[in-house]
Amino acid sequence: MRAVLDLVMLVLELYTWVIIGVAVLSWLVAFNVINTHNDLVRSVWSGLNALTEPVLRPIRRFLPNMGGLDLSPIVLLLGIFFIQRLIQYYLYPAFARL
């Protein structure tokens, strides 16, 4: 069971980096540093959005409209950090005693 928890922690860590990558890429696109007409940029942008949009969309529905400021990645990261701490402090010790 500990291996399953380690796998969940690894997936959460990787997803954290994907969320950070989407946030940075969205800033670069918004400030015209990179252009989405480039095929490589467009494919990376589409792939990262496909990974994050299903999770971020429900969060955006509950957050108030802040104009151009999107706080949903921050809320999602806080949720991921909370789940990681629950696993570390409550589930790991419970399975260490078995």
C-alpha cells in the first residue's frame, strides 16, 4: 500500500509542475513573448490545457470574476498541497504500523 501512496505523491508532484508550466506559458502568450501561431508552441499549449482545463474549469465556476486575474491555479495548487500533507502526516504513519 505504501507503493500506491508513493505513486499518488509522484503524480501529484508532476501535476503541480504541469500547473506551473501552464501558468508560465499563459503569461508568455499574454505578453506576446511567444506566438501561438508556431506549431510547437500551439501543440504544447494544447497539451497542457488538455491536462489542466478539466480540473481548473470547475474551480473557476466557484471563484468570483477578478477581471483578467485567474486564481484557479493557485486554488488547485493549495488543494494539491493539502492532499499531499494529508498523505504524509496521516496515511504514511498508518501504514507504517502494519
